[in-house]
Amino acid sequence: MEASALPASVLPSELDAAPVAKKIGLIALATDFTSELDFARICDPAEVGVYVTRIAYDNPTTPESLRRTGPRLTDAASLILPDETLDVVAFGCTAASVVLGDEAVADYIQQAKPGSKCVTPTSAAFAAFTALGVRKVSVLTPYSPQVTEELVAYFSRNGLDVVNWNCFGLEDDRQMARISRASLLAASIETMDDAADALFISCTALRAAACAAEIEQAIGKPVVTSNQAAVWRSLRLAGIDRKIPGFGRLLQI
């Protein structure tokens, strides 16, 4: 008997309410090597689905190139599970969140996902500092001094006392992603000031979340990194409160 002549039936199916219980959307820069991996290594796919899209990004990293990311966020958010409400949408760029402002980022995203909560690395960092009881920070960034000063000013305007800062002076986020673990550890030790309550390591390109616990052990203070904070805040807003070892004190609260 030919295959086309075989008898066939349309079978009944039972549909679950949703394929996964929780959904996090992530908007990453086209050039980003790191944030998607950090979400994947920290989040448990049995608990939450992480769905990623990307936006065009133009190096070098300057206030002008960062500002251009804003209008791209709405279309990007609309591509993540269209017509579905996400529990959280996270934007994977710290410096752009500073230049645009957290409220502006949320506005761009919620034009496409009005029912979703929004997370930026900076808004997540502020929540992390509150959770850890941090008021004074030392800051380490991979950026140029100009972009780092923008971040420091943004923190100060939001009530945080930046005791000191250091930077690697890079302008290409693809190079930022290549900064070695040894360099991050050495720079963190050099940057941490005794007067600060914690160290903030900025930039979603940096592979800092993976070594946050090691840095904490070396400096004896909490470490908050852009991706670590963004994942923590996204999970908590999605209703996932489980403590996750291996990524610093923040994921333990």
C-alpha cells in the first residue's frame, strides 16, 4: 500500500496552561558574548525559560552609541514570544541603561510587553545593594574613563556613595568579554577600598559573575556584578526565591 493511501486520523491533544511555569526575556547586544551564558548557567530550565533576542550595537562604546540602543528595544522585545506575556524582560547592557536611564529602558520595553516587569543591570544593582545593606561602593568597569564617570554620576544621583573607581579603559565590548579571570581578580583586589561596603563590577560583557565568589573570598566584602544582579533580580521578580550557590552572596539571599 502506498504511503499516501494509509489511513490517518486527527488525534486529540491535551494542552498544558503553558510550556514552562516562568518566562524571562533577555535583550542582548548583538556583540555580547557573556550575558546569555550567565543566565543559562545560573537559571534552572526546569524552573524558568530564558528567551533571548539581540539588537544591533555599534562599537566603540560611547554615550552616543549607547543612546542609539534605546529605540531598538521595543522591536526586540516584540520578537520574544509574540503575544505572550513574559514574567520579566531584562536588558543586557549596563552602560546603555545608565545613558538612557532605567525608566526610559522600561518604557521602550513595555511598549511591546506591557504586562512584563523590566530589569536593567543598574536597577538590579540598586536592588542588590538594598538587599545587602550596601551604601558605599568601590566600582570597577572595563569602560573608558568617560563612560565610567557617567556610571559613577548615575549611581550618585540615585543616592549611592561611590568611594572610588577604576577602569580597564576599553571601548570595544568584544574585548571587554576577553578580559581574563586573573585580570578581573587582580583588578578587584586593587580597586576594593576599605571604606566601601561592597565592590560593583560593571558591564554585562565581563565574565565576572562566574568568579564573583572567588573575588569575595579575596576581598572579604560582597561583590555585585551586572549579570549576577540582573539574573538575581529577574528570578526574584519571577517568584523564584531559591538560593543558588557559586555566584556570590547575592544569590544566597
